[in-house]
Amino acid sequence: MLFSDNTPDDNRLTDAGATLGRVLFYDVRLSGNDRVACASCHRQSFGFGDTARFSRGHDGRPRPRHTMALANARFNAAGRFFWDERAPSLEQQVMQPIGDSSEMGLTAGTLERKLAGTAFYPPLFTAAFGSPDITRERVAAALAQFVRSLVSGRSRFDAVFATGSAPDSTVLSKPEREGLRLFTSLGCLNCHRTMALFADKASNNGLDSLPTDSGAGGARFKPPSLRNVAVRPPYMHDGRFITLRQVVEFYDHSVHNAVGLDPRLRTSEGTPRRLDLSPRQIDALVAFMEALTDSTFLRDQRFSDPFPCDSS
């Protein structure tokens, strides 16, 4: 299965660009009241997601949807972002929370002026782009480069393919191997595609018969990569499920017969699929998803906070 890299030709990754993006990502100056940064909701230890059901913006109010994890966003199929795919590129996605009045609350003009008045930014912009000019377009490009650098691929699951020859599933435990087999045979890979395990498009997965959030239209949502999924509960766009076991149990027997339900979740008779898994099989699927945790990535200093602990 091939990856789908959404990096555009006019914003290829560079060390200087991603370094600038890392500084911007962790800088609270990107919020209207200098209290929150991108990293406030997208935490490295949680796979650049969050464990709060609804993260809070600069004004303390909770957001209406659960924070999406950013790891492996570079391999987001079709390159569209947010649960509702409203941003057609990562370059556009990274700027929307900054300008949103209930998230970071900073206008583009104020952003440019604040960064231009911060001594360390002009040299960083010069290194990344060849001149000290600070523009919203360059901020977007640098942030997108940093997010695309967040590639997680050193989990226990990846050890299966580490030799470069035939996959060796014996590196996994027996439950993990059974979970991998089920993940493939049950068709989970039909939605969570490629080695990045990204959903290929927004879809209606039957969470509700009568949804209150239309998502991308028709209650369709596009989830993040399953990589590091075990470290970032709760789950779904509204954080309704606390554990991975609850997620598996939902797909096992609780998918609603919603209008617009993804055909991959229907039987040939048109009813929602029921997997009829045993408790042992549910445990195995959970074990497999836990094997997608990349502990090295979650601690990698290249992606960590570059500011001193007392920085504000």
C-alpha cells in the first residue's frame, strides 16, 4: 500500500523551515492574549492530539469538537483537513485556529506585527526563506512544514516490516497478531488505508440516527491517522468514547442505520454490518491498535518544546 504525500511543490520540507515552524507551533505569541499555542491542544505526548474531550481556546471556552491528532498529517489522503475537511490544504489549515476568535483569537495583521517585533524571528525567517520578511503566508508555510515533519513510524507494528524483506509478524504478541489479522480480514483497512492508517475520505460511520453535527455534510467526518491512537483518548469527533474497547464494540454491534451511512459499513441487504466479535477478538483488536504506539516519536526532542520551561 502506497503513501499519499500531500506536500506541495512550492513548500517542500527544509530543516530551516521546519525549525521555524516548530518555534511558531510552541509560541503563545500566536494567540490574542499570549496564553495558548498550537501545542496547547496538540501535545507531543498524546501524538500531537489531546486527551481532553473538548480543548479550550484562548478565552477558556471549550471547542465544539475533539482535537484532531496531527501525527502523519503529511499522509492525509487527498490533503484535506479538519474533521469536516473544510481546509483544502495543510497551509490553510494551520492558519484557521490562529485567526478563530474562540481558539487563538489573533488577526493576521497583528500576528505579523507581533512576530516582527520579536528579536529571534527575523533571523529564523531569513534562514527559512532567504529574507527577514514576516508574512502570514510564510508563517503558514513554516507551520505546515513542521506538521509534515511529524512522521511516526517506529511502533511495534512497524517492526514487522523492519527487515525490508518478508514481513515478520512474530515480533508481535499473539493477541497483537490476531488483532492485525482481524483488522485486515474485517475490512478495517478499507477505510484506514496505507501504512499511515489514514481514512481516505470523510464518511458517515453511523454514530447517530439523527446527528446534531453535520460535519462535512450528511454527518460525514474524516478521522486522523490511527498511529498512536492508544495514547489519545477519547475518540470520535465529539469524544464520546473513552476507550478503544468502546470504539470496537460500537463497530461490532452499534452502528446506526443512518441516512448516508458509508456503504462499507452496510451488508448486501442494506442493513448496518454486525461483526459479532467475541470478547477475545475485541481484546485482540485493541492490542493491535496499542501496538501502533510509537514511544520514540512521543519523546523525540526534534519535535519538543524549544522554549524554556518558564517561558510565557
